[in-house]
Amino acid sequence: NVILNVSASRRFGSQIFTASNVFSVGVGIPRSLAMFRQPELCFGGASCQIQPQVQLLDGGENAISLDFVTVYSFAESLSPFRNEALWPSKIWSGRSDSMGIVTFTNIAIDISGLYVITFYGDKLHNISSNAFQVYV
């Protein structure tokens, strides 16, 4: 962790006012995810032609290189009355490579409609993909 002390001083006449804020940034520790590549070109019954990728970020929003962090994902339909067709929801997983990129290679949705995929992991802030269409 890096501890930062940010302070500012301001003079008003003969008085000086100082404000200070100390905070810790977990450098090198995965804290959140960023979309690296959005899913698209999905056809029912087959894996999406362009599989999504997410990248690991530390507490300072820096991309980090870290092997073997597992990230999970699930799809949610944006079309009315479609989510019951996804129940129970499929959970896909992927592991980060040495560059901190997690590639999903097995995401397939069998029902046409508009979807988003949410990605999550242990102690990681979730992120969702852009909406994409699945064609059957």
C-alpha cells in the first residue's frame, strides 16, 4: 500500500488554514475491473465470436500484471420476460494472465435477445459490459 498525505494551505490575512487528507492506495493489489474488450457477435448455441476480456486494476485505477486471479461472470437479459430462460444462471470463469487480462473463452447464450454480462471476483468491484445482441 502507498499512503498519501494531501494537504493544502491558504492564508487569510495573518492566519493560515491547512486542510489535510490521508488515504491509502493499494498499489499492486487487485481492487476493481475494467472492460478491456466488449462481447459482441453472439449467435445462439455457439460461443460469442468476440469473447469479453477484463483487466485487473489496483486501488489507484492502475492496470496491474498478476497471474491466477479468478474472475466470474453471468449474463442478464435486458429483454422483458427473458431472464427466466437463463435460470439457473450460468456462471463463467476466467483466470488472469501475466498481464492481468482475464479472457473468457466459453461464453455462450442460447436465447436471442439483448444482454449484459456482469464480471465480479473476490474483493473486486463489479463491472458490466455494454449491451449486446444474441441472434438465434
